[in-house]
Amino acid sequence: MRDTIPKSSPSLGKTVALFIAATLAFALTGLFGPPPAAGQTFPVGIYPQAMAFDGTNIWVTSGFSQYITKLRASDGTLMGTFPVGTGTVGATFDGTYVWLANWGYAANSLTRVRLDGSVEGVYPIGTYGPMVSSLMGRISG
């Protein structure tokens, strides 16, 4: 039986530089004191594509690897690099899970990841691949 995909919270979407989105997350939540210094960088995977904030950590996708990176939002500490099986181009957090949009040859799917970094499920979504909508707050294929 196939799980239904719940609506999710908005994603931060594609990013140019990790520190910009991290600074926004700090500023918008007000939970962690001052943000890191402007221009500070953090280790993430090859070709970062998107990010999701789970209230404590920032999850960064990697378009050219099969891993995602988890950084502690308060200071950028690397919390882990987790295998997800395919290149990811989008991410969002629904209050319980991090959802990843997978794109590429035979990878048009969504991956549901627990906050410990383990993959809970992979869901095929169609021929042309996923698109994570940061404006509508939902995942669609």
C-alpha cells in the first residue's frame, strides 16, 4: 500500500550561498542569538541545491552526490552526512520529516527522511521529476 504524501511546510528553496539562508533562519526564528559572521562557510556536499530548516538543524541537499548534510543551525557544526541514494534538488520540512526531491535518470521521486538521517521511504512521482514549491507549501510532481 502506498503512503499518501502530506502537505509540507515551505522550503527555503534553491540557494546561492549557505550562509545567506542560515542567516535568514537565525533572523526569522530568533531562537539562537546572533547569526554567524557574514561570509562564514560551512562544509556541505557537492553542488548544494536546496535547504530545509527543522527548527534546530539545517539540511542541505547535494545535486551531484547521494548524500545530504545536516548542520546545527546555532553554529554551523556538522551533525552528519547521510546517504539518501540519489542526487537531491529540493528539500522541505513538514514538522516531522525532511522531504527530499530527487531528480535525474530514473530517480524522479521523493524521499522521506527521519531527523536522525535515516531514510523512511522513497515515493515515485512521475516521469518529469519533482518540484518543491516554496510558495505553495506543498510537494508536487
